[in-house]
Amino acid sequence: MDGLDNKVDPGEPTEFNAFAYTPEELLEKGIETLPTSLWEAYHALEKDDVVINALGDYVYNQFYNIKRQEWDDYRIQVFDYERERYLNI
């Protein structure tokens, strides 16, 4: 809604396979990518004025803390990959 409210120009459509390019090549074309991990998304949230302003301070802080807990819950898991790789003793 922020883009509509502020009449942000979405730019020209991208009509090529963006997945065929490296992140560096996409940046050269002026295309930014979304976070690729929960950790990157968590830190992007800290800088996202649109989300912060849309939610307001109280709700944003609650949401931010929930996402921090979500990250902590995720990062302390032992995944199948780790079990298979390291516990085949």
C-alpha cells in the first residue's frame, strides 16, 4: 500500500530469467534481491521503514521480538543433514 499511497513507480517489467544471473549481475542491472535466509530477513526487518511505519512502534516491537525468537528456535535445531553427516560414526 505504501507504493500506491506514495505513487512509487514500479519501473519496467523484468522479462528475463533473473535466476540465470549472479547477484552481482542483477545489481549491475539495478535489480535488488530479497533476503535468502531467515537471518537476512530478520536483519532486513530492522531497516524496513515501510513495515515499521505500517505496524506502529508497539506492534512492530512485538513482531520483531517474535521473529527474533523464531530465529533462535530455528538456529538451535539439529537438522537431518547434520545428523547424517556428523553422526555416522
